[in-house]
Amino acid sequence: MTKHAWYPVGECDDACVRGPRRRAARTRQLLRIGRVLAVLVVLALAAPVVWRIAPQRRHRFSRWAARRVLAALGVAVVVNDRRLIDTDPRVPIGGLIVANHVSFLDILAIATLTPARFVAKSDVLDMPGFGRLARRIGVIGVERGSLRRLPGTVERVADALRDGAAVAVFPEGTTWCGAAWGRFRPAFIGAAHAAGAPIMPMTVSFTEDDGYHCSAPAFIGDDSPVDTLRRILAVRSLTVTVTAHRVQLPTPDRRADARAAQAVVFGETAGAARTPAALVG
């Protein structure tokens, strides 16, 4: 792939990923695999029915499906909703979700709270089998190596926001280990500006049952999806916490909005990103 000067590159590598503090027994791992396969079969049969016969239930179905897959993997979900939005939880909320990016589990974790159209690498849309599913659920592909096509993708996100959909983006542009993070890039913040849509910062974090940060779900370095999945299955007790922060209204300065969202998502007092070199312990 051709990489331009602004191509997002994370500083995390294989050294950032540590094994689980407590490993799941082999039988438990095999049981989880069986559960995941069973859930995927059920979803493959139920999703077309819901989409065609009961479209008004898509939102609730998506939340339920995300929770079922995570549960099958042995991942507990904790939601900390600070958005201060007084609405029926069955009703979808539109806006631009901006979140940190650690793993492909981020998508499922966010979907348990607010199902959304996700912006993902265009390669995802070309994957056999999964690509078709991604298109069906409205994934918006972005060619990270092409600056020329970026404005068109941003406009597609803006159009979705104008239609009232929630769209989730990962402004770091790549995955990090979860203990370190990158700078939020402002490109897709411009979609919220163009659509006049609110910005919804969210933080996704992974911990083991002893409360310590868990890097096993991270998808970085030379990882393949299978490598990451194996580590997830090997964690005895994994919890993903989704924190939805107070909704922000866009200002005329998208870069300032990106810095503000970054500070909220990472709990920073300043806009500087933390890197692996700053980690201790």
C-alpha cells in the first residue's frame, strides 16, 4: 500500500502486548469457541428476518447481538453512560462517535450502547464473507493510503449524520495497546461540522478480573485477527468498559474539537498523546 506523509502509524508493537495474568483453562477456551460459532449461526439466520420484517427493531437487535457475541467470547460489558441524554434507550441516537481504538472488539463494545455505522479500512469491505456483512450493516470504507479520496469519505459520513444515523470513527487512525494512545486527527470531525451533528466521545478499556489493564485484545504489530482472538479466549475473565462522555457541540475549529475530544477520551489535562515510552510497570 502506498503511504502518504500523514499516514497514521501507531507506536505500539508486539512488546506492548502481555499475556493474561490469569489464563482460562483449555476446556473453557474450547467452550467459548463453540458458543461463538453457535451465536454467529443464530445471528446469520435472525438478522435477515429482522432487517426485512421488523426494521424498527434493528437498533435493539444490534445491541443484543453485540452483547451475545461478547458474552460468548467470555467478555463482560460495563457501560458508564455520562451523556446526560434523557431518551428512550430503544431509540437510536445520532451523532459522531469518536473513540480510542484498541481492538476489533471496540466495535462490539460500542454497539452494546449505541449501534452505529462504523468507518473502517476499505480492506474490510473486500474480505470474503465478512465484507458482504460489513456492507449490509453500513460500514463506510476509507482508503487510508489515499488523501485524494478522504474528502469524499468524510462527505459520506456527513450524509449519514444528516440522515440521523450515529457514525463511529477512530480518530487515531490505527490501533494502540490501550495503555498508550495517539493523537486524534481532525479529518472526520469535519463531518460533524458539515452536518451540524453532535460529537460523542467514548472511551473503551479492557481489564482483567483483578482490575488490571489487559492488553490481550489489542490488534497491533504483526497480529492477525486469529492471533488476537486466541489471546482474548485465553483470558480467564475479561471486562470491557465503555464510557460515554458528555456530548459536545462542534465549534468552528475542527482541530480544537479533535483536541478537546481526545482530552476527554483519555482523561488528559492537556492535548499531548502518551506513548509507550511514558508507561511504567
